[in-house]
Amino acid sequence: MRHFLIWLLGIGLVLSGLLVPSPISLAAEGEWSKKTDMPFPRLFFSVSAAGELVYVIGGMLAEPIARVDTYAPASDTWAQKADMPTARAGVVTAVVNGKIYAIGGWNNEAPALSTVEEYDPATDRWTQKADMPTARVFFATAVADGKIYAIGGIATNFGPVLPVVEVYDPVADKWDQKAAMPNPRSGMASATVGGKIYLFGGTSNVQGPVLATVEEYDPTTETWTPKTDMPSKRSALAAGVVGKHIYAIGGTDIVQGPGLSAVERYDPTNDTWSKETDMPTARVFLGAGIVDNKIYAAGGVAEGLGPAILPAMEEFDTGTLHVERKERVSTLWGQIKRGDYNNDIE
């Protein structure tokens, strides 16, 4: 009787869809698919994902703008949200506890801003917060332990590149200074895995050269550790975390050069890189947001500062959901075959 019940449980898992692939997306695993274009393409915007939406924030055309657009992957549609209080290009965003923080950038009055504004998606409202101590652009942000780290960047178009590391506590609305970077950079991408912050590429000087450098920052000890370089040197790229891996996307290998389509995946556990499927649209100054383990690459330009401002929105299905499903079901089915559920069934 016990074995018959175990067999029935196995059949139930098959019927429930746990042992067969689920039609999560029309895109194949590890491949890109084109989505609805951005309704308002522009330069120097920021992208963050919060909840089930991808937010495209700020940027510029003839001048800096305050516009905010959202992309809903579930419906492949765009909507406009409340403008930022401060029109900004080169703004950098980060998400903590479901709220988006827009930091720095520049406008027509200043080459670099220290402005910080918080957006609440639940109310579609912006709130002014404590200024960042160091006004800057082309820096990177990363979130660790509920705090936002603002790293590197420049204060003017002529440099120099800053080694500054500052951390913002959204609960206290307060900034603190941290130990400086050993290798100052701007135009790099950042991501957090396992409480450690990783920086990818960028430049050590406003005129280059473009770097393939990867460094790991430990917020607890304020120490930096060199890691394996990216296979492709890049600046003005995007990065995103899916599962335990970091994806480096697009960018350029020459200051103001043509955009790249390259996608490379970094495994922080093993400090190794692997090649992924190229983006359909090569671009630089793009942004990326992650929803349901899928990467959404938004906008950018074909080369340098233009001339082609791209509206492209493209989705990359990394296959992580499918892999996790297979691993989970394989473990469960192994337990069933071994009779690990005997005590529960008897």
C-alpha cells in the first residue's frame, strides 16, 4: 500500500506540472526576444526594477528631463508615472524595500548634483531626502544590508575620476563616508551577490582607457579584492543579478565608441566568466532591470553620444527559473523513490 501511495504521489506531481516544463515565456531559454519599444527614448537615464515593473527614470534630449516611464513585462506595455521633482540626466537609481532612490546626475545649472529623491511606487509620489555628500555623475550604486553604496564617478566632464565611497541609510536618511577605492573608476556597472558588491569595467580617466577590471567590495571590512577580469573590456554597460550570477551587458570598449552586443555571465562563487547569447541590438549607455529572473535591456545609443538614440526594449530569458524548477523536482522525486516520505504516508 505504501509503494502504491508513493506512485500516486509521483503521478500527482506530473499532473501538477512540477515534472514538466511550464510555459513561462515564449522566448527560449538563454535567448533574447524583442519587446515593445520605449515610448520616449532619451540619453543618460537610469533603470531599476521594483515589484513587477521596470522603471526608466530621467535622462535628456535637448536638456535634462524629469520623466518616468514603466514597463510591465506581463502585458508588454508602457505607462508614464509621476515626474521626478528634479529634472536630471546621468541620474543613478537603487531600490531598497520596494522604494526607488534617484541619486546625483546633472542639470542645466550644475555639472554634478548631490540630489537624492525617493519614489514610492504604491503612491506614485516623490520625496526629497538628504543630499549625497559628494556631487557626481557616472558613478555606481549597489545595495547591501538595506543600505545604498555610491561608488566612484566624476564631478565634472573633465574629471578627475573620484575614489569616493559613501553609504546611505534610507531608514535614518543619513550618509556616511567609507574607505576610498584603491582604483578609482567611472562609467562602471555594479551588482551585489551574497552581501558583496562587484564592480565591472569603466574607465580610470575620462578619456580612457576602457577597463575589463572586476573588483569585489566587502562592506563589512571595507576592503577591495581583485577578481578575474571580464572577457570583454567595457564602459557604460549594464549589469543585473539573476540567481547567483551577474550578467554584464552591452557597453563600449572605446570611449565614445560603438556599442557592444556582448553578454557575459560572472559566477562570484567560482570567480569565472562564461559567454552568453549576444543582445540583438548593440548599444552603449543602456539600462537593465530584472523581473521574474528575466533581464530587460532598455534604450541606449548605437555609438558614443548618438546620433541614433535607441528605443529598443529586449528581454533575455536566462533559463534560471527552469533550472531551479528541474533541480527542485529532481530532489523531490529522488526523495520519493528512496521512500523518504514513508513516515508521512504510513
